Amino acid sequence: MLFYPQEKVALFIDGANLYASARALNFDIDYKRLLDLFATKGRLIRAFYYTALIEDQEYSPIRPLIDWLDYNGYTMVTKPTKEFTDAFGRRKIKGNMDIELAIDVMEMAEHIDHVVLFSGDGDFRRLVEAVQRRGVRVTIVSTVRSQPPMVADELRRQADNFVELLDLQSHISRLGQSREDRGY
């Protein structure tokens, strides 16, 4: 990973994408360790985590993670999912956070030197290009080692740096700790 100690860094985590990538690589993320790792790379200004929530559920399995992140240094960006029926009559749930993430990156671009985007979504290629024109360096964290690869080739090529998620595993995966010590 190429970081400069004086750089102001912000993390932008596409929660669903990072979860799917880590799961495809067969490990769980320890978000405390992830935050600690990137805090050593430069001046960590902010760490955003984006996820959609199903509102009408009595219990959401993601709620404990969201609460933990919110109390432990992450800026949570959430919105309710939308339910619809597709053309085949199947019930579908939609909860895309791309616009929220893109707006936050553009707003933060004038205050930071380096964006670290945890997503492989090719829709972010133009966003990466736009902030690069403002002089901001962009690192993409995703994986090409899963089947299928979780990062779009055009996004990886646009970025200043690409970090293979599997290469971070030893630094950010959950260890055999007690639940209280675990950084979700």
C-alpha cells in the first residue's frame, strides 16, 4: 500500500460489497483492526460505512454491527431498503447506497489527500476519475482472487492503487477473541 504519512485519508466502505468480498474469501472483518491499520497510514480524517436497512424486521442481524461501528469511530450512513415486485411477480428488496457514497466522496475531496474506497463496483469509476482531477489519490480495496472477481476491471485500472483484500487478511480479520474485544 502506498501512503504518505502527512496525507489526510478518508475511508469509504460499501458495506454490502465489502461483506460479500470478505465472505467470498472466507474470512470476517474485524472493523477495529481495519480502522487501526489505516490510522497508521496517514492522518485518518473519517471512516464512512454505508449500508441499507430493512425497517420492518423485528430484528436485523446487521444492527449490532451498525451500533458497534457508530460508537467506535465510524460515520454510519444508512437508509431504509425499498421493497418491490419485479416483472415476474417476485418480491425484491433494493438498498443501493452508491449515490450517498459518491456525494460524500465529492464533498470530502477538498478536505483530504487520499480516498480509500472499499468496493469493487464499476459504477464508481467515474467518481474515482472526478476526484483524481481534483488532485486526490484513490486506492481501491477489493479482490480479484475470488470466483468471480469482486472488482470491476475498469475501476481497478482507474485507481491510483489497488489493494487486494486477501493481502490485508492477516491485518484485518477477526481473531479468536471474546465478543467484547472483537471489533465486529
